[in-house]
Amino acid sequence: MFGWFRKRAAQPQPEARWIVALEAEDITVTDDSGGTKHLACVDLRGVAIETNDSGPWGTDVWWLLFGADDRVACAYPQGASGEKAVLDHLCALPGFDFAEMAKAMGSTDNAIFAVWRQGDARSAG
């Protein structure tokens, strides 16, 4: 009865179709079309946050993970499924720049914010 009154199932945000996972030795990103990229944790050389002006309707925050060749090895949008475990891992890296992350999260511009780099003076010790 009153089928028209039933709550509609909440549609997941498009970002949630991306899946990011922290496995024993790898970070794995599966994009919304099923393509998968892996980055060995030992090869992680840098982390940046890219923002753009497409919000609030577009995907306006991206996490960029740089590999051993200093190129983006994988990227995923904020709101990806499974991101909490990866973010906990990234935020625990020595020298992670929380102030820069806060700037990124407040940005509505097209910008890139470096939040961690292996060997950076902030990362020492």
C-alpha cells in the first residue's frame, strides 16, 4: 500500500563507483569503468590533492599518488568507496602536511596541493 510514498533508495554519488583499497603491500584504485591500477606502498614517492572549480556538482577533489618515477601512478576522487583506510594510511606518513590538506579542502579553484613527499625536510624524523 502507498508504494508511491516509499522512500526512494539513495543513489550513490558518482565518486563512490571508484574503489580504492589498501592491501598488504599495495594501494589499488579501480575506476568507474573497471580499470585497475596498483601502486606498491614502497614505491609511493608523493601525495597531492588536485582541486577544480566543477563543484558542487562535479568531482572537484582528486587524490594523486606519485610512484617511483615521480609520475602520477594512480588517482581517485574524494568520496571513492574504501577511501578511509587509504586516507588513514596517507595521513600517517611522516611529515604529512595537514595545513596544506586543509587549504585543498577549502579550495574552489583549479589547483594542486602537495601534501607529502618522500625525503622532504618535513618528513625527516
